[in-house]
Amino acid sequence: MARPKKQKSVYRKIVLSLIGVIGVCLLIAGSYAGYLHQKAMSALHKISAAEYQAPQRQETEHQVPKEEFEIENISEKDLKPVTFLFAGVDNREGSGGTMNTDVMMIATLNPKTKSASLLSIPRDLKITPAGQSSHKANYFYAHNYIQNKATAMAETKQLFGDLFHIPIDYMVLINFDGFRQAVDAVGGLDIDVDMDMRYNDTADGTHINLNKGPQHLDGKQTLDFVRYRKSNDGTGPSSDFDRNKRQQQVLSQMLDKLTSLNGIGQWGDMLDIIGDNVKTDIPEDQLKRWLLNFKQMKPDATNMLTVEGDWKSPFVYWNKEELTQAMDALYSNLNLKPKHKIDLGKHLGLYTKPSN
């Protein structure tokens, strides 16, 4: 059975919200002296932990030698376009400790034009690297992590950079269990659940059991609320429109809760959650400098790129024409020339719509 086309990922908005929370937390932390500043710097140290750092490779045109950095101020080289590979891992308690990525996104940031572009990669997208068998997109980081934790990010960046013919400078990994912890840290949320929700999957530890009506949800229940798609226990399915409304309800309440946090203890706990659930290979000094100059680095406009997909068990296939357009937008934001002659279909599962 075909899945809905242009399906919006529940996790994409959670990724974006967590990214935003990082910036908000650090900005607010800057208003406190001493303790919260130390907490914020400790969180950044964890995020860019040494064990996740691959050996330094030869610098690309987007990377700057460490000795040229000054943490307090951004330089001209900081304003060059940069590309990130974002990945979300559903490593909740009971999920079996899987490192499969539930969502992946290629993101380009151009600080000079204050613009960003995001392309979501379906977790089930068919990928066939040269000389290898086909796998779903969510397979590769987990495979690389098992082989060598220290080089997993570098290997995954290299693979996806080669597949999409785009330079990928850094990878950011977010554990979605941090979303659950963040909701618990603010005391839970008051949610009007729009329908009865029942779903059980022993493979990934998902057990959703919510009743319709207003109620107070903890972090686990809130994650269930925004994740719910279909029932295997007698309740009705959920449409993309319904899920979008749920996400907006949750994110709106989370924003209100975060802005109303009072006391060093509450912000300290939130910074600890961020530090424990976000990992990257961005060097620590560079990460500090970017975030301490958050207003200058953050984009004013973000282009959310969509590519029509078709599910044919067990893989998702992308529309070739729409992918070409999306890649042109990514290339443009990096000031690169479009690469129409490259056959993206050689290693990616694609289809072409028949002409009328």
C-alpha cells in the first residue's frame, strides 16, 4: 500500500525545535553570571565531545584552521556557506538501543545572505553505494557507529556527500529521548488529545495508549502524542494534517514553558539535557564562537525543500525531477553551480513521472 506523498516527518519539527532550544538556552544563559555560563560551556563541551571527533582531515574551502579562530568574534571565513548533515536517533528506553537514524536532513547555511535550506531524507529511501548492496537511508550511520564510534560521523558525511555530490562539512546527531526529558524537565504539558490512540510495536519499544480529551502528559506520553500515525489495536489512523496540528500545539506549549522558566536550577537541568542528547563533530571552539554570535549566524529565512516520494516495499523512491530542483536550491545556497549532468539515480532510488 502506498504511503501519502510529500509526507511531512514528525521528527523534522522536533529536530528544528531542539536546534532552536540550544540557541535559546545559550542566549538566556548569557544573562546569568557564573553558574549558568559554566553550565552552558559544559554543555557545549559535551556536544562536541572528543570521543565523537574524527581525526582532523585536510581543510576544505568551508573550514578554517583552528589557530585562526577567535571565540569572541566571528571572522570573514565564518561567513562562508557551510553544509550540515542532521540525524535524529530514536534511542528511547525500551527501543533496544538502536542507532538507526529516524530522520536525516541535509542543511545548508549561508551566513552572508542569512539564508538556509533543508532537505529531509526519508528514512526508507533506497540507497545503493558503489560496490555495496542496497539499504535504507537510516542504516548507514548505525553501521558506521558499530564499526568505529570515533569515525562514524566522518564516514557517514563522506557517504552522503558522495551520493548527493555536495560538500558536507559537519554532522549533528540528536537523540530524541532528549525531547522526552525536556518535556519532563518543564513539568509536562496540558494537552487536548484529539482522538483515542493505541499502537504497540515490540520491535522499537513503542507503546502508545492515550485516551481522547484534555489531560496532563509527561514526556513519554507527549512524544507518543506527536508520533502517532496509525493503530494496530482498534483506534483510527491519523492524517498528516492532524499530526501537524499536534506538533504545533506541543511546540507552542514548550516555547511558553521555556520562556517562563525561572531559577538557575531549571535552566541548569535543561542545559544538561541538551549536552547529553546532542553530539557533533563541529570543533568545540568553533561551536562556541557560532553560538556566542548566534544573532549574526542565524538565518532570517529557511527554505524547506520537499521531494515527492513513493513507497514500494521495502523502500521509498524519490521523484527525479523534484530532487533535481531541490538539489539546485541547495547548490545555490552554497554558491555552487547546478550539477544537472550528474546521475543521482545511479545510487539513489528514484522514479520519473510519465509524460502526459
